[in-house]
Amino acid sequence: MTQYELVIVGSGPTSRSVAMQARKLKRRVSVVESSARVEGISVHSGIIPSNELTAVKN
């Protein structure tokens, strides 16, 4: 059985960002997504999450 240090549920922009940061820290990461579309609903519906705008602003 594969063991992970971090399991992320959902593959939206925030989840993707957290997963990438964890990998930079050499953590074993698994992202679990129930949808056939990766990256979450907001990416495919045209919604821009406010946390993504904050990251761009800074």
C-alpha cells in the first residue's frame, strides 16, 4: 500500500497550489478528485476564486 504524507480532496486552484508547495518540500502527496475534470469547477465555469486574485495582486 502506498503511503502519503498529505492527501488533498479536490483538484481546484487552491488544492493544486498546496500540492505543488508540498512537493517542493519533498512531501508525498495524493490529490483525490471525484470529477472527470481536473482543476475544479471554477476553472471550467469561468469563476475566478478570490484567493487566486489575491495571489496575483501580491
